[in-house]
Amino acid sequence: MNMQPMIAREFNVVPPEADVVIVGGGIIGVSTALFLAQKGVSVVVCEKGELGEEQSNRNWGWVRKMGRDPREIPLMIRSMDIWKTLNETIGGETGFRVKGITYFVNEEKDLQRYAGWMKAAEPYGLDTRYISPSEIESFIPGSTRKFGGGLHTPSDGFAEPHMATQAIARGAERFGATIVTGCAVRGLETSGGRVSEVVTEKGRIRCNAVVLAGGSWSSLFAANLGVKMPQLKLLSQVMRTRPLTGGPEGCGSGPGFGFRKRLDGGYNFSMRSAHPVDIVPDSFRYFRDYIPALKNEFKAMKFRIGKRSFQELMTPRKWALDQRTVFEEIRILRPVPANKVLDQALTNIKQMFPAFRDLVVNERMGAWIDVTPDAIPVISGVKAIPGFHIATGFSGHGFGIGPAAGEMMAEIVMGNTPTIEASAFRHERFIDGSPINHWPIGF
């Protein structure tokens, strides 16, 4: 299917009013729009650049239950159910397939690192199981590396990032949603303490509710409203190759590598647990919030002073709504990937699979992942501003969980009881003194 980037078409100005305005056109924003539009809610999505052009198109494409924070598992189970029928619902192709996901370990004793998660996941009845060293060959035939076993979930799978967000957006339009690209939202106005309209670069939209689904931009947008949204950025990177034969099916990762076979026969490659982190003003502003995460994930973080450090230092956190903003200056974040990480992943994968020794890399991509202190998202209303809602901080899990997150956000906006218990994702947990519980998954 020829997937062309969606454009604003006839919308030279924004519609004058809507029930709900969504800020951000990634997979979370368009999924929320889809579920709202299906219920007959008038919804407008405003995207400052193009749909899905940041994290939503620049990820591994995994759709997994395995390794999720236990608080996310029910939402991910629901998301998997939605993915299975999503193509039919939207009348488009997302690339979703169930192919299984496998984690590999070097030594059999290393499987103990997953024991805590396996016990926590027991109540959910997942089909995740341990695999022995003797079974490894069936999952990665031809590998030159001898593994000590692994963890496998046959019901997990993947979708195609470059297809899914666009397809969901078109589905939302078919149900009546309006999507305006090249349209930055500068902020919102209130009346009687409640949201009454949003201010965009193309005009104002009267509305009853706003959903902030701005990915790594969300913390800055919230700051201008006086709303604390602790969120930092990790740099993720992945390579896309030309089609090739002889490699493993499905998705997998282990020490020093990660892969996914795409529908076109090519692969996405990267390396797990290797994330550059630029030290920025928010690193100090939210330092205490992130202490639990640092204790669990310090070895995976590569701290540095980079270009982003200085950019964020010079970016104002307050602005007037009649002035041009950083959202208009930087339409799409396309960070340079950490090429040393990708080079090492490429070396590792070529050594492990002789079939990959002559592979051709078509593209290297980087993306900023929005990470919360407890590494699970915020999907909730904001008590301080009735009618204002946040769906952000998906911490690298947003692509797979996106459809169910959109459904949950739509339910909350409409005042309905969410299909999945939503208390773990409330915004107030970061401002009411609740302890921050960062799950030491170790995946």
C-alpha cells in the first residue's frame, strides 16, 4: 500500500469549534481521536509538523506484553485485542502481525533476572515461558552465538510504524475527526476555571476539552500552564535494512543486539539498553523524582552534555499566546542517532548471523523518548485545570500500547469509567506526594 504523509489539504485555518482538541498527531493522539470520533464526539487533532514523524515512526515496531511493568499489563492486553481488529475498524493496513517476541540471555543463570517479573505477571495468564538452551536454535537458526536460554511470548508481535499512525489517522477521519497538520498549538484559555479554547498559530478553536499528547514536548507545554509534568528524554536509535533472506523471524533481543523482521523482508536493528541522555535543565529540576529510576537503570544510561543541553537551556518555559513559539520554530524533532551504538549493534548482528554479513542499511533514525520517573505513562485529567487532559510519558512503550491508551483517554475525556483500571496512570501521583515506584524489570 502506498502510504503518503497526510497534509492539511483544505484547512488553511482551523475549525472554529469542536468538543475536543488533541495536541499532537502521534499514535497516541490519533488513537484518542479515533475512539472519540467513533462515539460521535467532534474532535480536532492539531499537529505542528506531520503525523507520526517523531517517536511514532522511529521505533522498533514491537507490540509486546512481555516485559511490561505489571501496572501496564492489563492495558497492553487490551491494546493487543484492539490491534487484532484495528485494520478492519479503520479500513486500512497497520502492518500488525503476531509473530512472537524472544529475549535471549548469554548464560542460563541469567534467566533468574526475569523471575520477579514472571511471578508478577502470573495473575494475567500470559503465554510467556522460559526457553532452554536446546530450544534456541528454533528461534534463531544459524546463529554463531551460544545462548543460555531465554524468554518467549508467542502471542506478541509487531506493527509497521511508518504505516500504523497514518492508517489510524485516516480511520479517525472516516469517523468524522478533523486533522490539521502544520499547526502548532501555543496554549489554551479558560473560562470560569475550565478549558474554553485553544490558541493555535492558525487561529482559535472553542472547545470543552483538550488532550495533550505531545510526546517529548508535553512537559514544556504543560509548564507554560503552570502544570508540573516530570518528563525527561532518552535517545533511541534504530536502523532499517534492505530486504534479505536467511535471518530469524519475528522479534528478538539479547545482550548487544535487537531485531525485527519487517513485512517487506528487511529488518530493523538496534541495541537494547543503550540510551544516550542529554543533561538538560529538567535533569536538575526533576532530579529527586528520578532517583528510583537512576538506581534501577543507571547502567543503561549514557549521560552527556550535547546540543540538546544548550537548546533546552535557551528555550523559555513561559510565553504569551500571541507570540511565535518553539513549537513553530522546530516542527519535527529528528535527532542524530547514536551511531556508535548502531555501529556496535551492526557488528554484533553480523558476527552472530552469517546471513547478515552483507546486509545494506537504508536508514538510521533517532528519536527522543519521553520518560516519566516511574516509566509508565500519564493518561488522565489534570485536576488543577478542568477539561485539560494529558496522555504522555510512555517511556518507549507508546507504540504498542497506543490503541488502548487512546481508548482510555477517550473514555476519561467523555467522563466514562475506563474499560481498564486507570488509577496507576493518574497525573496527581507526581504532585500529591505519592511514592514513585519504578519497577526494576531488567529487560
